[in-house]
Amino acid sequence: MQLRTYQQEAVDAVYEHMRARDDNPCVVLPTGTGKSIVIARIVQDAVSRWNGRVLILAHVKELLEQNADKVRRLCPELKVGIYSAGLKSRDTNENVIVAGIQSVYDKACDLGAFDIVIVDEAHLIAPDGDGMYRTFLKDMAVINPSFRVLGLTATPFRMKGGLICQPENFLNAICYEAGLKEMIEQKYLSPLVSKAGRVEAKLADLHIRGGEFIGEEMAAAMDQKELVAAACREIVMLTAHRKSVLIFTCSVEHCQHVADKIAALTCGECAVVTGATPPAERAEIIARFKGETVHDDQLGTPKKPLKYLANVNVLTTGFDAPNTDCVVLLRPTNSPGLLIQMVGRGTRLSPETNKENCLVLDYGDNILRHGPLDMISVTPSAGGKREEAPAKKCPKCLSLIHAAYQTCPTCGWEFPPPEKSNITESASTAGIISGDTATTKHAVLKVHYSLHEKRNADPGTPKTMRLDYEIGLNRYISEWVCPEHRGYAREKFVKWWRQRAAEGCPVPQTAAEAVAMAQDGCLARPLSITVKSVAGEKYDRVASCKLGPKSAWQPEPGWNDALGDEEGGVLEAAYAGTSDLPF
């Protein structure tokens, strides 16, 4: 079995985690990067090398079939059983069992003891309560207290916000993660092109229940006759040269309205899949959408392939159609995980169909709400409200781009420089006379570290480390610290560094070292900053910073090789044989 580099790294990371710790790891891989291959290798090793017994759990039969088929093809020496009511199979005696959680959640005793339980789409394990996964895993812990759980997912966070890996959960730590952007750059996934729809629904008044927008309110906002008609006209126009268009809608009625309108505009067919669609009909629709041959009658007349397929919350996971080259989001979602899952239907490669990229048409302000997919993280702000996302819409071509762009990379539109808003949510405390001061507290979404050198500076001029605190949509507060300066500036930096750095982490001697260490994760994450404004002065100052817990950072061998001898030598020496700091 030949694995890609990142797949082998994921497998190695699982084994290293299980050797070093006694809790349960999780692997995060974007949709389409081969989670099933990673599963197959771990299954093969567990059974063949260590004489173990493995259970693979999934929540839909498509995933059961995919995982069972992958293990059988890649590990022909292994006998694989299936336990699933939907697949009419109840194998219990094999060393490898693939099971549907709905069929086995209360039957742990029937299956017997396992050494490893692998959960595909692990973000579905409930954080608390008596959900099916939790019920089964609790029972399994009674049967074999030393069993281990391994989770795999593309979205390591839940609808209500928060990472799935926590000390109190069944999954405790992410042992390996491959980024979406990284996989696209390495040509393992299809590039994504996103556009906002010209038609905009009124979504400002939607309420949230259980972490997601209320379904009835979503449907009422999106399923308006004029909006549906205008959106469908635009979809048909923008997808004229696309081969397979997958549409996500809000409700069964909304889905049918969209399908009817697209069919009328194209004089063709837009199929519908909902939770009520019979399994055989669903399988036939999906086969036609994939371009597979489906016979219309006993004479063998093939049915036409489907270009358009609309669905309601059923094709987000377990649906593999690599030919999908357009994903249409005709619904909003407050769940970053659901957004990633929906768009992930279009990230698979399809050289057979000459797929160049996947177009994402967003009518639900989702990318503006959550930010670029490769930057989505779960960092709830004070009060549980989500801060503005780091994305914006080009007014000329409607491309959805990162907020930092001042020129649209698609059409070249020049964004005007950001202006301070004259409207605030509270009365201003800014000084009216030169020298008056005011302070404002901001939640920090993310912090960016970079090396800063004054323009036209003389050679040898000390460099600084620049921090850009991201506090909202295209809003940043900057701070500069001075590792290379002498005297009071150096003393101030040393104090600043020790407040934030992991225990035992040396104080860098150069700005380049400081940036490298910060980017490597040795500094505590800023949660909020207090900004001091002085009337008459051009720039605000960071007066204080609330920090999260210090990291357990340990440098990897050669982590600072890229700095070169002059910039990286000091820290190599610091780690060479002593824990004593030279200051």
C-alpha cells in the first residue's frame, strides 16, 4: 500500500501519539485527501503487526461502503465484516468490523471487545449527553477499559463552537492536521473560485438555536419567489460551461422551487434529493450526477446525465462526486464545519472530466461570515458572538477575497483606504484636546508576526518584530517589539517575551529569531488587547494584552534552519546542552 507523504505522516503521528500518551487522538484531513486510505493502513497494521481487533464507525451507509471497500482492496489479506441494518449485514466475528452507529450504538456486547475504535466524521461525537456515539463508547470502555479511540474528520469543531478535542471529551488532541490551502497548492485538491451572488437575501434578523440559524427563518428569507427566480437565472448563466452543479437549499419546499426554476430555464432537469427520497431513487440520481450509465428501460436506453442536483442537508458527508465543479450555497449557515463540508463536495480532483477548479456561488453570505475556508478557526469572542470574518466582497466582480487585499486579484479593482467609522456602539471617550487619552478593549481574532525593517535604513540598523492584531473585518492594531535594540528597549522586550513565551523558551537575540519562534507557536495566544489612543497622535498604542495559557512548545530539530548561520546560531547554541538562560 503506497501512501502519499502527508498520509504516511498522519499514520506516524497517530502511532507516536498512542505511544507517548494514554488518551485518544484525532487526525484532521480535508475532504478528498484520502481519509479512508489512512484508515486502511492503520487497520492493516493493527491486525497484521499487533494482532489487534478494529472497529470502524460511520453514520451513513455510503461511508460504510467506502471504508469497507477501501480496506478490502488495499488489505486483501484481511477479512472485513459489516454490521449495518441498512446494508442487511450483521457480521460480528471478524477482526475488522465496519459498522453504522445507528445499528450498533446499543449493541457493544454483541460485537465484543476491540482494541481500536475508529470514528469517521468524528465531529459528530456529541460533547455531552447520551448520544449514540457516546453511549456506544461508554459501553465499549466497560468491555475493554484499555481500548483506544481514533477520530478522523475534515472539520474539528462543532456547530455550537468549540474544538471537538478537549480533555473531558472522548477525543483529546489533534495529532495531525493537513491544511486545505496546503493540499490545493500541492495539487492534491481542486482549486476553489468563489463569488457572491448579485441577489442578496435579508439575513440580518436571523436568530440562532443550537448553534445554527433557525430553519424556518432561513427558509422564509431564502425561499422568496423573486429571489429564487433571480438567483436561478444567475446560476444558470454562471454555470453555462460547468459540468456538475451541486446546490444546497434551506427546506424541501425551497429545494423543489429551485429545481423547478432551473429546469424551466435550461429546458432540462434539476434533480432533488431530500431526507425523504427513497434509497433506490437517491442512488440512481447520484449515479446520473456522477455521469454513470443508468438505463431508462429494459431495452437499455441510457438516461441523460444530470448537470444540476439540488439537496437539503443530505449530501454534506458521505457523498463522493469528484466531477462536481460548482457548489451553490443557497442557504446561510452559522456552522463553520457545515460550510467546509458543503464546499468540500467540490474539492476532489477529476482529471477524467478535465476539471480545472470548483466555482463556489455563495448566496448566504457564508464566506463573508466565516472568512476564507483555510483560515476558519473556532475562537468565540466575549459574549459568544462571532466577530467579523476576515473576508470581503469585490464590488466589481463579486469575488470573495481575504480582507487584507487592497487590490482584487481577480479583476484588479482598487479598494479605497479604510476609514474610521463615525458611528460607534457606545459614546466616544476620545480626547477632544491634544494629549487627552482614551482606552478601548478589543477581542483578538488572530495575531500575525512579521519581520520589520525601516525603509531605506542603513545596513546594521536593528530590525523589529511586528505584531498585527486582527480585531475585525479588515481591522488591525499593530505593535512593534525590539529584540535587537540595547538598553531599556531590550529590557522591555525581554520582559514582554517572558510574559508570553513557553516555560524554558530562551529569549531570542534577533528579530528574525523572534518571528520564527512566534510563528512556530512558542507564544501564548492573545485573547484581547487594550488600546490607548492619544488625541493628536497618529497611531494608537497597545497598552495591555490578555493572554491565553502558555504553550507547551518544544522546537523540532532544524526548526530555525531557514534563518541561516547569523540569525539562527544563537538559539541552536542555547538548546545545545543547557537549560540555563544566558541572561
